[in-house]
Amino acid sequence: MTCTISSLFVTLTVLLLWRVSEIAEACGCSLVHPQQAFCNADVVIRAKVVAVQEVVSGNDIYGNPIKRIQYDIKQIKMFKGPDQDIEAIFTAPSSAVCGVTLETNGKKEYLITGKAEAVGKMHVTLCDLIMPWDTISSTQKRGLNQRYQMGCECKITRCPVLPCSISAPEECLWTDLVIEKQVFGRQANHYSCMKRADGSCSWYRGLAPPKKELMETEDP
């Protein structure tokens, strides 16, 4: 009896670990700096959610319905994207498959990045940058309005472990995670990676818009 219970426990443990591994693999995301998230996205908006519903978007190869969550939104501002306002955001039905959960009372405003779909629609996942608007720093807001787009020719390389270095002059080394032990540290909250006159890229921080040549930058 004891052996049977023990075997059952081992089996359940293996199944649980397999399931956790499956979920992690299904929604594996690389950490990216806000500027990189902006540059990677088709659409970047400030918006609030006013309604939500589950919808069916066709069938899979086995004939099963593909369910998605549709968030109806009120767009407040578009920083990057098509000429027409975004009216609906689609996402997977659960976090296990990278679905995003947003508040739907129409009060909370978000910064939302994602991929364009049909006219007036976009798709988001947990791998996209989605943040409550009131948590965004003033430097990040300036980046959304101009600087991030100006720096899209640069590449922000995350430092996973010290020591680390860039492999090309067009890179900025992102060290928040190893130095400050947090994703949104000083570089993520207060710096943009900008191209200089010589073609190299460097971290920039300042209250005024950056000079065109960007010959002088302030290192983090």
C-alpha cells in the first residue's frame, strides 16, 4: 500500500513538473528594454479598456474553435501604428498561452504594445510591453513621443551575467538586471539608446530633446 501511494505521488509530481515546463515553454519571453519593445512593436498606444468578451476566431487544424479574448478599448493616444485608431485588442484566453489580463472598468489607463491585425485591431501577448500608465516615468514618456523611434537603428543588448560587453558599436549594454537586480532599473526608466554622429550608439539621458549629432552623452 505504501509503495502504491509513493508511486502515485512520484507520478503526479512528474506530471506536474511536465505541465509547468510545458507552460513555461509555451510562453517563453525574452526580457527587453522599453525602447526595444517600442521598436519591435507594430502598434504602441495609450488606452483604457471599456468592455471584454470571449470570441471565436475560426478553427484549428482539428476543427476545434480557436477562442480569444477581445478587449474593446478607448484609445487615448497613438505613439506608433496605423492612421486609424485601435478599437479592439485580442489576446489568448489564458496566461498559459501568453494571454494578457486587463482591467475592464474603463478607469485604468495602459501603455500597450503589440502586433497589428485587421483595421482597428491589434494582438497582444505577455511578451509585449503592457504597463499601467501611472507607473511610466517621465523619461519613458518622452521616449514614446520621439526618442525611442530615433533610436530604433540601435540595438539594446541585455547583460545576463557579469562580466559582459557589446559586440558591435551599434549596441548599448543593458545592465539593470545584473547590477540592480530588477528589470526596470535606471537604464530602463531613465535612458534611451541613441545613435551618435560616428554611427555608434550610446545611452542618453536629458530633459531637453537630444541634439542631432549626439556627440556628448551621459553614461548611466
